[in-house]
Amino acid sequence: MENKWVQNTGKLIKSFDFKDFKQALIFINKVGELAESMNHHPKIINVYNQVTFELWTHEQEAISALDHRLAKEIDQKYKEL
């Protein structure tokens, strides 16, 4: 079953699982660099080997095209690991 982004309470949400905490941190840092380059910063939740992102555009208090673009880029970063 494919892990897809879901819409919940006005946010795009997705979790990614890794073999350990170190791999999760590597992914968080890659996404952090990406988010900084886009000037669009997600909520990131990390519990050991799982990383969850919540995306929404704060100024609009809604999901925007920028959130969908960031979600796509996050998925690409995950595939590159």
C-alpha cells in the first residue's frame, strides 16, 4: 500500500519511516535545506525513526499550491535516499 499525503484539519500530512534515528535525522536535514530554499517551512515531528510533516500556508491558514509543491519535493528527497 502506497503511503500518500492526506488532508486533515486544513493541512497536508504524511509520515515516513526509517531504519533508525540517524537516518530520520539525515532526511529531516535534507528537507530542512529544501524548505529553506523555498522559504516555506513545514511542521516536522520526529519520534525515533518516524518523521511526520504537516504542510499548510500560514498566511492563508489553508493548503496552497506551494504546499503541494513542497510535498512533491519531500517525496522526491525520500526516493533519493
